Amino acid sequence: MSDKKNFVLMQDGKDTDIVFSNRQPRGAALKAASRGHTDIRLRERGTKRVHVFKGWREQVTSPSNRPSWLPETVWKAKVKKQGVEHIK
């Protein structure tokens, strides 16, 4: 049993057709940040909660035991939770 939840990315106060699935909202926000989104607002389907995050990507060096196909630097997504809003 995975218990995954679906989080819909919101832009300009409206839902988009982009949906991220994860057990926690932070995991969904990391997926959004890795795709380049910075102001992340995720509406949890089935509830009236909107999780608000600030996201960014940093370029870091790959570990020394990386596979040969992986480049020396990779992008790493980071997020910081700003809060939770409730839809009326």
C-alpha cells in the first residue's frame, strides 16, 4: 500500500494540469523545483489545503563513485516551506 497523494501545481491562483504524486508535500515540491519552478503552490487533492514552498536549484559536484555516464556537476533541487493555506 503506497498511500501516495496527488498534488496539483497552482499558478496565478488557478490549477494547472501538472500533477505530482508523493507521500509528502515536500517530495512533490522537490519534483517541481527540479523542473525549474520557484514559487511552488501545491493543492492537495481531496482536501482544501494548499502547501506553499519556495524552490531553487543548485549546481553541485557529483560524488566520487558516480557512474561513468553522470557528468561531474549535477543540479540539486532544494525547497523551503512557507506555510499552508486553506481554500474556503
